Amino acid sequence: MIALLPALLLGAAQPPAPPVFHNPVLFADYSDPDVIRAGDAYYLVASSFHFSPGIPVLKSTDLVHWSIVGHVLPRLPFAPAYNMVPPFTLTDATSKPVGAGLRYAGGVWAPSIRFHDGLFYVYWPTPDEGIFMATAKHPGGPWSKPVQVLAGPGYEDPCPFWDDDGTAWLVHSRLGAGPLILHRMSPDGTHVLDEGKTIVEDRQALPILEGPKLYKRDGWYYIFAPFGGVEKGAQTVLRSRSITGPYEHRTVLEQGSTAIEGPHQGGYVETPSGQGWFLHFNSTGAFGRISYLEPVRWHDGWPVIGDPIAGKTSGQPVATHTAPDLPVSNARVADSDEFGGPRLGLQWEWNHNPDDHGWSLTERPGWMRLHALPSRYLVTARDTLTQILWGPSSRMTTRIDLSRMTDGQRAGLAMFQARPSWIGAVREHGVTRLAYAQAGEESLGPVLTARTVEFRVTVGADQVAHYAYSIDGGHRFTPFGEPSPLRFAWWKGARPALFTYTTAATAGGAIDIDWFRVERP
């Protein structure tokens, strides 16, 4: 009895509580996500639109924590417009740049990723040029050159599928969302073999049907697809015993009693133990379309995603949930950059294809040098370097050497969007001044005599940018400029950006960026 007394007093040892995760798992604009499992890792691709390099590839081992491992497209090769070649103009009503050399909101729309016969496959549409694919042995690349699978404008959201007998298929929707069209493909997935067959079209029950992802489970063909639009829609699943249909459908994920309006398209995966998970996006204003992870339960051959809703076949998004039965990872998507290496960090994307003569990491080792190329506005300036904005709050600070600026040059730190805002410097008549700009309207501040200046932007849950600067090495920051509302535009959230350009007729001047640092939860 004496030997047992400590156990009686203290109680039996309790097993540790299982880990939990909190949504969103990616509070960042990795829009239109698709996800697969290959071995013991999970890989995610997302739409990247006009940004270059295109199609980021993220990796996770626990479906909650992610890191970026590469891009499918080193450059956007689809048309000369992705090189930002003038002439172009800005429309007064929307500040949307139009013309021969701009393709904002074009480029890579919703991609899909699959692993088949030892290769990773990614398929994607561009709204103007067609459906393309590329392959790689490793998700980080190198990826093959894009192959045009289906030529012409107006295609959306392709997803490949290889059946048990090796036959290959491609399902996609059309611009404007719907119907769903199915093609036979060549076994290597490089081209379609027919004109395609409409397999789902029901504008009453399934309006704005898009983003199809095709799977096979227990002898059923399933198509996971959102309907009803990005802002207010829901997620449906369609199933059939034949890949060509007919398909029956159920709503499997909707807002329910949560604050998550329009839980939208994504991808389904299973863990080695058979747990089902659905990773999808939700539109969140200036932070873009952020990613949520939902448990999936199967009942009578149908999935229910999220927390089941009493009396319905659907679920609703979870805020917190027991984590997948996978080893917990400490992965993190890169953000800050000291510019100390020979290559740009994978977190960076240019606003279009860059002019590689306009930037360098070697002209001044340890610094990013940007040369000022001619432009009238920031949104028409080439070599603007951006990365994704992290929510629900972020503070971004950069240290810039302004001593190489020449007359007509603008440079600084921006929140890049339609009608962008920025803090930085303007040099005119041999004088460099502090500047703030909103939608192209500049406000000048004091003369900047310091060689280097630190610029800062802070963004909170209110999605408003607050700018500040420091001339004493970051010991004291002084607010400058008006609070600047951010917005969702060109199908993307607002993004922090480093830039310089000149309003002079020819290129001239440069800036050197020492570092860019991000503070986020």
C-alpha cells in the first residue's frame, strides 16, 4: 500500500492532449489551391495570375505548416504582354492598365497538381491563350517547358485524371464558370483527343460551377467543385459510377452559422491512415484568398466537409480542430530577406516578367540593386518586386540606399494593387525628398540628406496601410502620409513591393536595398 500511495495521491499519468490547429492555416493569398499527397509529403499549387515566376509550389508534412519549394514557371511565356512592353494607358474609372504590354488579371488562373507514373503534373489555364501543362520529377523543379494542351481563350480550371486502366482524362470549366467539360487525353497528358463532352450543366441548382477536381474512390468518380460564386457560394460534390456521367450532387460545405462566407474551391487528400482532409480558400478582401483546412468524414459514399450541420448533408468551416494524424512540422513560408545570396528568395515574384538587366544581387554583394526604368506610373513600371501579404496583421520594413538616384526617379516601399500607395523618395532638380503617393498622386515631405533610409508599412485587420520612415537607423519611426485602404484587385490581394522607376525618357539611377524584414504572427 505504501508503494501505491504516490499514484493514488497524484492520479494515473494522463496521455498528452492531441495537437490542434487553427484556421486559416495559410493567412496569405495562395488562391485557388490544389493539394496532393506524394509519399510522406503534401504539395500545394496556387494561381499566380500576372506575377512572375508563376505557380508557387508549397510543401508540408502535416497539412498545417507549409514552406515554398519552387515555381513551375520561371517566366510567363504566353504572350509579349507579360513583358510589360509599351504602349499602354490607365483607364480613369478603374486605374486598370490596358494595352499591348500589360496583362494584369491574366496569366495563371486556377492550377491543379497530380502525381502519376513517377512524375508531378501541373495543369493551368490562362484566360487568353489556353490550357497548359508541365511535368517534373521533383516538385521544386526543374519543370518542363509548358505544353499547350488546349488552345484558345475562355477555358478555366483544368484538372487531369488517370484511371485505373491508364486512360487519361481532362475536366475543365469555361470562363464565366460552367459547364463542366470532359476530354479524353493522350496517356502522357500533353494533348486532348476529342472536342470534349459536357458532363454537368445545371444553372438552376449549380450556378457558377467551376474549379472541378476529379477523384476516384471505392468505384465512384467524384468531382469536388464550388458553385454560387466566390463571395457567397458553397462547395458541392458530384458522383457517378461512370466518368462520363450522369452525375448526382450534394452540397458538402457551406457557411452555416460561421462568419466564413463562400468557403470555396480546393483539393481533397487522405493521410496514410485514411483520414480525409479538404484544403480550400475563402475570399478575405485585401489579404486575398486565404486557405482553410477542413476534416472530411464519409457517410454512405458521400463526404461531409467541416463540422456537420444538423439536418443537412453539408458541413461548415471549423475554427479549431484536432490536427491531422501526422508528425507536427515547424515549416514556415519564407518572407524576410537579407539579400545575401546569389539568388532571390522563393517568396519573391515580379509584377510581370522582369527585365533581368534592371536588377542585380551581384553588383553590390549583400544588396539588391534595382535600376530605374522609364514609366509614368508605378503600375506600368517594370521590375517591381513583390511578395504575398500575411494576415491578420503584418509589419514590413526595408532599408534602402538612395544615393544613386537621379532626377525623375521614384523609389520606395509600396502596397501594390490597383491604385497603389507607397512611401519612398522622389528626386527632382538634384534634390531627394521624402514622398507618399496614393493612386498616382504624390505628396512631398522634407529633404532627405541621409544616404540610407528605412521605410515601413504596417497593415492590420482593418486592411489599411500605415506608412512611416526612419533616418536614424530604425531607432525612431515617424509616420508619413495618409492611412491607405487596401483592396482586392486583378484577382489578387494587396502585396508589399519594392520598386523604383523614372519619369525621364530613358533609364537612369538606381537604388540598393539592404534588407526587407517581415514581422507577422
